[in-house]
Amino acid sequence: MPHESSEAGMQLHWHRRDLRADDNRALAAAAEDGPVCPVFVFDDAVLDHASPPRVAFMLDALLSLRTWYWERGGDLLLARGDPREVLPAIADALDAERVVWNKDYSGLARERDAAVRRALDDADVERASYHDAIIHEPGSITTNEGDHYSVYTYFWKKWRDRAKDDPFPAPDADALASPEPDDLPDVTLPSLPTLDDLGFEEPEASIPEAGPEPARDRLADFCEGDIYRYEERRDYPADECTSRLSADLKWGTIGVREVYDATDDAKAFADGEAEIESVEEFQSQLAWREFYAHVLNFNPEVVSENFKDYEHEIEWRSDPEALQAWKDGETGYPIVDAGMRQLREEGYVHNRVRMLVAAFLTKDLLVDWREGYDWFREKLVDHDTANDNGGWQWAASTGTDAQPYFRIFNPMTQGERYDPDAEYVKRYVPELRDADPEQIHDWPELADAERERIAPDYPAPIVDHAERRELAIETFEAARGDD
Ligand SMILES: Cc1cc2nc3c(=O)[nH]c(=O)nc-3n(C[C@H](O)[C@H](O)[C@H](O)COP(=O)(O)OP(=O)(O)OC[C@H]3O[C@@H](n4cnc5c(N)ncnc54)[C@H](O)[C@@H]3O)c2cc1C
């Protein structure tokens, strides 16, 4: 039964990238203080930065969340507009006492939240925000001198050893408010908008099912098997032995404490030291995610600027043709092309391959990392400002802990090492399905006639890796001001 009468005033929970009811810190806090009415606001200023794959996943997750509330006698209110106007209007219409939400860490999100706080203060509505998206909030893990870490290894050690909260309980059905439709202000929407309503086309990629149930299935599958071989096999893209939880963590269809807890349970069942280490290797990826959230929180400018200072500007090349070939997966470097085609088809790329395609763009093509970041932002279902930026700046040698500028991945030997049977390449590059793995790994160095004979429809390499490697090193040395 919905909450009927209570001395406590109604609480509005503003869902953003926490599209779940379980393990949701702000929602749990709100439910302790009064009947909760959840709200989601379609904000055009935010949608301006969004793209079809992400919005498609988000809409699916919202449907699942709304169903969760319906099944318990509540409802997820939907509204479209500027949250500075929408939230005070809903609070006023429902006589809500307080609006709560979970924090986000990008500069843009923090500016938006500050503006919403001011609007609620002006409207005399209480408000509170909570840390939820990561386990250890920004500022809680610092060097002994109290500085923020810019080196992951030390961060990880403290992150690992710090006590962790348990998942937060979902609100009981009797903590949910279900307002009468007549009480709702005009800004609310009667039903979930479609992609088209929001001005987006259907995504090119097939989007995974979104919501807590599919997220929990992914987590359970992973913790029952692949987590124990994660350390050994996570770099081999054909194996697909990673969790595939990135979009769930980005959209909060599962809570990070719940994920961590499941991995700790898996650790208790590990058979031997190697399996324990494998679970810890996975947990250290969760810590990378938190490390980059801290970096973004304290350095909001990294979204558009290098984290690391070079003495001179890096002389990135303007090469629209090469950039397009990279986007299309037509560079003539098979593992790079397989990754870029996986991105278009699935809105996802395996981590090792993300590193390779990003290195290829920024080192072999010497194209500015911001071009690659923009493309990933457009195409990834799991695009997350902190992680995407962290990954790009790492590959471009401009970030925290960045890959040293002189250590340049060779896409041919990387393919040979991590995709020895070319299984991953063949999955995404059909033109090469009849080629032998050696021919695929050596493709850029084969004679034209041989390439023509083996796979006439697959392109020749657009650049020579050895030459470009030298050029990249020279370019970075010039930026460093080396003689
Ligand atoms: C250029 C580049 C761009 C990237 N862009 C994104 C992005 O937009 N969104 C995103 O979530 N990850 C990004 N990553 C990190 C990583 O590639 C993905 O998190 C991972 O491939 C997702 O697959 P998974 O969920 O199976 O990962 P798993 O290996 O199962 O890892 C579990 C979780 O840990 C986190 N994680 C794993 N690796 C990293 C990492 N290197 N940095 C930060 N968090 C990590 C993710 O939340 C991931 O879901 C990027 C990496 C690079 C090199």
C-alpha cells in the first residue's frame, strides 16, 4: 500500500544516472524520512550532449524502473524541462518537503546541481545530495599530505584497504507515494517519450537490455565463472571474459556496492591464490573507475584540456580522411578496424582494443585525442565522462598515469599477442574471414598483390606504422621541448 498519511513530509527523489531502487543511497535516505515520490527529468541541456545509443539504453532502463515502482503501488514521475523550474514546480504541486538526489562528478553536472540548489532554496524547498555512484567519494582517498592522487597504484592500495558500505535497501512499498494525476503540474509527461520524441534517431548499434534484472544477470554470470579467469584472460578480446557491466555502472542500473559485494562473495568461493588474485584484479578495475571520477571531480577542465602539461603545444595533425577511415574501421590495420566496427555494431569495445584504437588515432595518425573522445561519446552505450576521458588521455600520453609517449603500441604485434587466432578480427571484419591468422597479423606488411589475392575488399594500410612511430616520438619530444 502506498504511504497514506505521515507526519513526515513528502520527499522527491530525483533520479539521474541512478536508474534503480536497490542500493541507492539518496533514495534510501529519502525513504527513511517520509513517503518518496521518484522523478526523472528530461533536460534538453543534458540531452544536447547525448547520443542515440545512450538515450536508447536510458529509455529502456527508465521503463524498467517505472515498472518497478508500479509493481509496488508507486510511480516514477516523468517531466521534461529545466530541472531548476521543474523540480520546484513538482515540489509545490505535491507539497513536497525535500528534494534529494545522488551526486555526479563532472564540472557540467556540478554546475547544474548548484543552479538547482539555488532554485530550490529560492522556492523554500529543502534539498540534500548524496555520494552514491562510487564507493569512496572524492576527497576521501588522499596522499598522506592530503593531496589528490594522480598516480593510480597508491590510490588503489588505499581504496582496497578502506572499509566499504553495504548496499542500501530499496524502499518498502509503503514508503512510496503515488500522487493523483490531477495533482501533477503541466511539466510532467503522461508516458515515457520515444527516441523520436526526444529528437534522436534509432542507434546504429544493437543496444543491450537495460535495467536491474539484466544487470544482475550479467553480474551473476560473471561472478559464477569468468571472474576466476579474469586476470589471465581479460586482455583477450575474443574470450569476452569481462563483466560487460560498464553501461550498467554508467547508468546506475546496478549499485556499485552491490557489484563489489558480489565480487567479495565470489572471492570467498575462490579456489586457490590465483583465483583470489583474479577477483582482486577485477576489483582494481572498479577502483580505476573511482580514480578517474576523483580526477574529474578535482580537475573538471580535463574534459577538454590535457591533464599533463607539455612545454609546447602537441602538433596534432588535421587529417579528415584518416580520421574517417579510423571511424569506419577501414585503416588496413585489422585489430584496429575490428574494434572500430565493434563500436558501431555494439556501442561497446573491449578494453584492450579501446587502448589500441586510441593509440592508433593519437600516435599513428597523430590526431588529437579530443576527436576520438567525441566519437566514442557519440557511439558508446557506456560513455562515461570520467572513464572515457581517462582512457583517451592515457592513450594520448597526456593524462594521469599516462602511457609514456615513447611506448607506442604496434597494432600488428598486439593483434598477434592478444588475438592469436584472429578470432576477434574475423568476428567484425568479414572481408578477412578466409585469411590465415598470420596473414591478418602481417596484413600491413604484405605485398599489394598478396593482399589483393587474399582479401580484395579489405583496404591496404593507410599509414606505415614504423614511420608514424618515429614521427610521433619526434612530435612528443618537440612538445616536451627536448633538443
Ligand atoms: C580510450 C578508452 C575509452 C574508454 N571509455 C570508457 C567509457 O566511456 N566508459 C567506461 O565505463 N569505460 C571506458 N573505458 C574503460 C574500459 O575500457 C571499459 O570500462 C571496459 O572495457 C568495459 O567493459 P566491462 O564492463 O566488461 O569491463 P570489466 O573489465 O568487466 O571492468 C568492470 C568495470 O570496471 C570499470 N573499468 C574497467 N576498466 C576501466 C578503466 N580502464 N578505466 C575506468 N574504469 C574501468 C568499468 O566500470 C567496468 O564496467 C575506456 C578505456 C579506454 C582505453
